Amino acid sequence: MKRAAIVLTTGFEEIEAIAPMDILRRAGVEVDIVGVSSNMVTGSHDLTISTDKELVEVMNELYDVLILPGGMPGAKLLKNHQEVQEFVKLHYDAGKIIAANCAAPIAIENSGALKDCNYTCYPGFEKQIADGHFTGDFVHQDGRVITGSGPAAAFEFSYTIVDALGIDAAPLREAMGYNRLVE
């Protein structure tokens, strides 16, 4: 079974955490919601989530995909948290999929994930990223790096992760009515 970790800290963007959690679980992926420093994390719109694990518990585990939602101040906190940076680098160096939505691409740059990479992010945050090339796409996949442009991209971002894990997301898109939205 494929495994995913969604890393949350204070001020995460709720839909960017909930959509991948839901969609990946529907696809049969084992998903751990990982709190950076607590097992209760409050998002940028005051939704509090109980996490499955704390970062300290999984620091030496490898997941097939590591997912970082954006949101403020969440993305900046992820970028400035030493253990989060080590966790991202561990996964990047191990050849795992790194997925960051909205402002969160600022939190994966230090791992080397954006070096020579095409990426997208919430408009304006590309100014805080020195590596890579900003595309402005809704969702962009460059090899094993998947980036999204914000809350509205959460579903497409999640389906892209499912496909990248080698699971066909088309039946999920259909069952969830997503195809009607984008037709």
C-alpha cells in the first residue's frame, strides 16, 4: 500500500490539507496527518484538526509522497522549521514525491526540490523562490515534484498526486463529479 504524509502546522490552509487527505484515502493510500509540534493543529480559518502523528514520531520514516499545504502563516512556519526542512530533504534525497500547494513551495526550496524545476505557487510567492522556473499553471508536475497554485487547485493537485503514485485517478474524478466541474 502506498503511504502519504500531510504535514501541518499552525495556519495551514484547510482545504489544501483536507482535499488530499480525502482523495488519497479514497484511492487506497494510507495517509498520515502529521503535526509539526502538536497533535492538535489549527488552520488559517480556525478549523482545528487532530493529527495522526507528530513529526518527531516519523522523522526517520519514508513515505511515498510528502505533502505540504500552504496557508499563512503555515507555509512560512514550515519553511523556518528545522525538522520540517530535514524531513523534506530526507524524502527528496530518497527519490520520493514532494507535493506543495499554494505558498508551500517556499518550504521545499531548501531541500533542492525546485532546483532546475518548473513549478507553480500562489501568485506572488514565486518572488520568494530563487530556484526553478515559475510557470503560473493551476497545477504543475515536474518529475516527482508536484505544485499547486492555491485553494482552488486542491482537487486537481490531489488527483495529480494519485496519478503520480501510479494509481489511476480517472475513476475518482468521475465518482466525485469532478469531470462535470471541468467540462
